[in-house]
Amino acid sequence: MIKKHTRRIRVTCKRFIRNQRGATMLEWLLVVGAIVLPSYVVIQILLDTLVGYYQMSVEVNGLPFP
């Protein structure tokens, strides 16, 4: 009984390793992920910096004239 399940698992694993369908799509997803995720982080950092500068300029513009 255990040998039968072990053999079935082994055959399934070998078939999975030999199967190349979807490999190109996976490669494209990895490439896009490698570009999009860092870009998202950089954009968030730049957006936070821009908001900070905008808040400073609004504060300076709101100061009364001397």
C-alpha cells in the first residue's frame, strides 16, 4: 500500500518536472515582478517626499508678511 502511494508520488513529481507548459508565462511574470515591485517602492518613497515638500511650501506660503 505504501509502495503504491510512493510510486504514484514519484511518477507525479517526475511528470511535473518534465512539464514545460507555462514556463514562458512564469518567466515573464518573474521579470515583470522584478521591475514592478521595486518601481512601486521607489514611487511610494518619492510620493512621500513630494508630499513633505508640498506641506512645507504650504506652511511657508501661509506665514504672514513681515
